[in-house]
Amino acid sequence: MAKVITPKEAAELFQDNMVIASATFGLAGWPEEVSLALVKRYDETGKPRGLTQMNAAGIGNWGGGPARGTRGMLGDPPQRAERGLGAWIREDYGLLTRCISSHMGSSPALLKAVSENKMMGYNLPLGTMLQVWREAGRNMPGAMTKTGLGTFIDPRNEGGKLNALTQEKGEDLVAYIPDFFGEEYLFYKVPRIDIGIMRGTTADENGNITCEKESHNLEMLAVAQTAKAHGGIVIVQVETLAKAGTLNPKLVKVPGIYVDYIVVAQEPEEIMQTQGTKYNRAFTGEAKVSLASSMQPLPFDHEKVLVRRATKEIKPGYKCNFGIGVPTFTGSVLNEEGVGHSITMISESGSIGGTPGVALDFGAHWNVEASCDQGEHFSFFDGGGLDLGIFGLSEVDKDGNVNTSLLNGKIMGVGGFANISATAKHAVFAGTFTAGGLECEVVDGKMVIKTEGKFKKFVDSCPQLTFNADQSLKRGNSIIYITERCVIRRTEKGMILEEIAPGIDLQTQVLDQMGFKPIIPEGGPKLMDPEIFHPTWGKLKAYMGL
């Protein structure tokens, strides 16, 4: 039977040099009261030291969003605007000394510490980390996959190590397997997990955990199984404690046989369902709402134009994933055009159906139809089940390879991108053509560049590769890059400039803003669909044949 303890008592269970695993996504699933009690203990006693945190998705709210209330466990005031793992970054960098994650961008303090070489950091694919836990739960040493081949995660390159400290002192977590039944693979190893931490909604007296108010199921069971297989413990923070035997067994996500300690939240009103929302019934499936009145339409500007162009790659019946950033607005445009019902929208968090949330609600779905375990969900991606993915366009080289992990010297992370982009049958990269101060507007059906961005996104070579175009083409996938001013397609022949926006000068506003020269078809690129450059479109339904 699981023992009910306070956040302070939970913090006492953490000892020097332990490896902690968590089941989280932004602030979803993050047991913040346990986390802050740990920080308070460290500030008062200097213990524990040298922790390793291992989390598949990022933990944080990008340094913004609601701060904790006036009873916040780090004292009154000032309150922390940054929530999540960033609280573990202390002035002496002694509490957290190593982080293994797919994404650090959502925690600015963590990102800064790794970027400044103050602590060790690894960046591994989100889906693969989930699969590693699933394997570790049955006492296997790790997982083998093709994900990451030819990228910076490949040990023939950096092995996912993010700074000099990690390169010098960090263990190798990825191994290259040159020949396994005639094919090459990567093998991802897992450190021994001492504590698994997570958050649910209700626990009964036997430790069974349900998640009815959570927006995601995440990888709770896999993390719990790994911790127990490694001889570790499992701590779960919940809102409510119920009598034994009163929970619906079909709603139990982590059986009590895996749970050692339960922490009942003292400030349940401070729990965040997503990075920006405390609780939305439409994110759990508890209620269905009108999207027309709940979701704000994307304003008409250059970004809406490029999202519209991206939607023209979608066919009825497609199973689609929309990445973080501008691509998250794809669902909004599809619904505005009255075709959202014709496809299935899927997020890496395990959310299926409905319409993806945007910005700080990334990963949650309005009117979600199904919520899968996140680790099991990535088997769908890796198995080639995704018809189309629309991903942010960050930096692209002359061969069509994409860098999302190290931009202008700033570490970000691969998240689920490395898994999903590599296997999507149709990979669409959508974003502005340049970055850093770009100002443009759509006037009378033409794209007008008022101020050019300082940084070129299409470059001769990238400092890191997160998406390997050749590997994707070998799988038979299609690859296209869509911007506000042009469309480029990668084929076996190379990078072909297929379309140009009305009002854009080919030489000065496209070719001169690239680090390489694309292939230009005979007669020049054709004109992008002029109709998407007007405030009202309404043509997508007919284009899709609906």
C-alpha cells in the first residue's frame, strides 16, 4: 500500500547523485509541490547535490504565464514567473548537475545553464526516450532505432551532447550499430533510475492513480515501471485521495503496485493543466465546445498566407501532426475553411482528434477524441503511420537538411521533431524565409517585404542536423519547404524552387537571401496561388474535393 506523505517528506527522499525520471509535457504532469519542496530543502541545507533529471518532453512555461499564488512554496513575494524544472537551477548549480531531455527551450534557466557550460546536458529524441523507458521497464539496457541517424545525435557526430562539459565528462548514451541484419541503427542507453516522479488527479488508498483532469496521459506507467525495475521508488502528486476500491479500474493509468508514495497537493488551485491554462474541460474530453467561439482565428498576415499554402498539401482522410510555432495554427485555418472534420489531427503528446491548442496550450486538443500513452503513441509515428507533418522552418541547408536544435548559437532541442519528421510520408516545413526583425505585410494580393530579416534560414550548411533529408527520401517520403515568399521542394535532383509569391522579386528577395542557389525550373518558378493572399479565402474545401 502506498504511503501518503507531505511535499516536505517527499523532498527528503532525494539523495545525492540520484537520477530522477519524470512523466511531463510542459507543465502537464509536473508535480510542482514536490519539486519546490526539494528546492526549498536544498536552499536550506545544501542537500541533495548532483542530481540528474531525465525527462522526454520539456518542463517549463518558456519563462512566462501565470506565476504561483501568494502561498508559493519558495516564499512571498517575489513570485517566479518561470515554472517547472528551471526552479532546480540554483546559483551554485549544485542541485541539478545533469539534464537528459529532448527539449530545454521551455525552461530558460535550464537552457542558460547548459549553454554557459555550467552543467551537463544531453538532447535526445522525445519518442526514443519514451521507448527507452518502455524497454528499461522490462530490464533491457535501452532501445535500438533508426531515429537520429545522420543527425547531431549520431555518436559519429556529437552523440546528443550539448556542451564542452558533457563532451569531456559525460558518458556516451548513444551507440552506433553499423550492421544489424544488414542495416545501420542507433542504440540508446538508459541510466539507472532512482526516483520516478509524476502527477495524477486522484489516488486511492492502494496507490492506484487516475488522470481525469490531466490533458495528457503521458508516459506515467513506463516511468514507474523503469523506476521499479531499477530498484527505485515512485512518487505521485495528486489532487484528491479516494477510498480504496472506489476508482473506476478502466481509468487507472498507474496501478498501485508501482506506487510507493502519494503527495496530496496542498495548493491544487495552482496546478497547471498546460503551460498556460489551469483547467479547460475541452482539453480532457469532459466537454465539447464550439471552436468558432473558443478559438481565435489566425489574423490575416504573412503567416496566415504560408499556413494556407501548407494546408494545400493535405488530402481528405490524412492523419496529420502540426509542430510547435506557426504550424500549430494549421488546425485553426482548417476549421475556418470548414475542412477540419475531413482529417485527423494528432499531437506528439498522445492527443488524437479535435483541434490542437496553440502557443502555451501546445499538445492539448480542443474536443480531443482520444488520449494515448505518449510512449505507445510514438510507435505510430516511428511505424510510418503519419500521412503528413507540418513542422517549423528553422534553418535549412543546400541539401534540405534541417537544424532545429542549435540556432544562432542558442541551444533549443529536438523534441518529437526528430522522430516525427523522419517518418512522416509528407514532411512540410513552414515558416518565414528569413529571421530576426523580418517585417512584411500583404497588400492588394501581393507580399510586401518592408524590412528584411537579419538571418538567412536557407544556408549552405547547418551547425547541427536534426532532420536528414537523404534518410527521409530513402524511405520514400516527400519533402517541401513553404515560406511567405516562395516554395521549395527537395527531390532526388536537389532543392527545386517551385513557386514564388506575387509581389516578390526572384533575385533580390529570394536568391540573394539564400546561402546556396536552388534549382530553378525552365521558365522560372510558377506563381503561388494568388487567392491565398487575400483576407478571405474560402477555397480549400473545393481544392480538397469536399
